[in-house]
Amino acid sequence: MCIICQTKDIKELEGLNKLNCTGCTKLTVIPNIKGIKELDCSCCYNLTVIPKINGLEELDCSYCSKLTVIPNIKGLKILYCYD
């Protein structure tokens, strides 16, 4: 289980620069966490939604087969999205 699923108050994660949720099967929606620059949610097979996260520079959503909503990728420097 990843830190997002374990955290009761998502504000506790604000200010992190990098967040790795790789392989979390319980994660269905990434909350909008202020300050995240790098987000790795690869292999989160039940993930369906990633919101627009201001300041996000790097996103890895590889192998998220149920993903239907992704943010506007304008501003991203690196995007990984393998299927």
C-alpha cells in the first residue's frame, strides 16, 4: 500500500517534491497534492484519474491500464506512459 492510501490527511503530503506510488493496487484517484514535481504511479492497475497538479514536471503513468483521465500535460518536462 502506498503513502497516499495510508495518509488520513492529504495535506500532510504537501511540500513533497517527489512521490512514488508504484504498484499500489488500491489507488484509484491521485489527489491534487500541492508542490509535487515528480509523480511515479506506474503499475497502479486500478488508477483511473490523475488531476491537474500545478508545477508537475515529471509523470510516469506507465501500465495504468484503467487510466481514463490525465491532466493537461502542458508544462511537463518528462512523461512516461508505456502500455
